[in-house]
Amino acid sequence: MNAPRLLLALFVIGGSLGADAAAARTRDLGDLEAAWHDCVREAYLRQPPGQSRAGAQRNVLDECREHEDQLVAATMLEHAREDEAARRAGLPLTARAGAWAASVAAYVVDPVTSWLQGWR
């Protein structure tokens, strides 16, 4: 009778650890995105006032490249994990590709686009 209880306890603990790890990865992505946004804001404030908008944008993005690279790498790693989980769940490749494209747009394309539109 103790074996079923032990298995149930291990299952519950393992499930909660998986949820905690997923929540930590989400927080990590949020922290990386916030750090990138902070870098962009601070770098923009340091740009010379007479500089062209395109030049300022290039300088800011160059200065914050490390933060952007970390965010993109973490996002792609998270997508690989999600893709593997979806593959194991049996979702078709087209559904996984659509979900990946939507999440890349949400984490990478949309922030850059909104930041660039803020310059106008």
C-alpha cells in the first residue's frame, strides 16, 4: 500500500517541479526582454541630438546587441522545448510551425517594430 502512495507523491512532486521550471523560464524571458528594453531606452537617451533617426537607431541596436542576442537565444531555446513537447503530444508539423512563427513575432518582431514606431 505504501508503493502506490510513493508513486503518487513522486508524480505530484514531479508535476509541480515541471510547472515551476516552466514558470521560471517565462520569468527569465520576461527579465531578458525587460533588460533589452532598458538598454534600448538608455542607449537612445545617450544619442547626440543632431544625429539622424536611422543613425541613432543603428547605434542603439548595435549597443544593445548582446541583450538582444540573449533574448533571441532564450526564446529559440524555449520554442525548441515547446516544439519537442508538441511533437511528443502528436501535433502536426504545420500547427507547430504556426505556433513558432506567432511566438517569434510576439517576442522579437513586435517589440522591435513597436520600438521603431516610437521614434516617429
